[in-house]
Amino acid sequence: MLLSVTGCEYQQDGAKRIYTMTNKSVAIEYPAYPKKSQLRFYDSRGYAINKASLKTEMKQAVERHKAKFGVKP
């Protein structure tokens, strides 16, 4: 099953973006931070995700969403 973004919430005038995924996990993006630390990933219970494969899948879902809706960095 392909993971995708179901919702995106912009906070603090775009300084913080919260992406909700189909599996109820969350990716929080801080565009002003360095590229390596822009995204933080959490599961449906609010625990940080440490597994690299899940992070990669979530990052790809965010990138697809940004490309589809023309979200600028």
C-alpha cells in the first residue's frame, strides 16, 4: 500500500507544516531549518519514528504532495 498525505496544516505563517498520512502518522516540516533536520516523523501515538525505511516512505509521500499542490520550499 502506498503511503500518501491526507492533510496538510500550515502554522506560524508557513514556518511549520504538519502533514498527516493515511496511516495516521505525522511528518512535521520546518522549512527554515537545514535540509538534514527539516522533517520530523511521528507515529499515530506520538512517538518518534526511527526506522529509516519508514522515514524514507514518509518523506517520499510529502514530496509527492508538495509536487502535486505546488508547495514551495
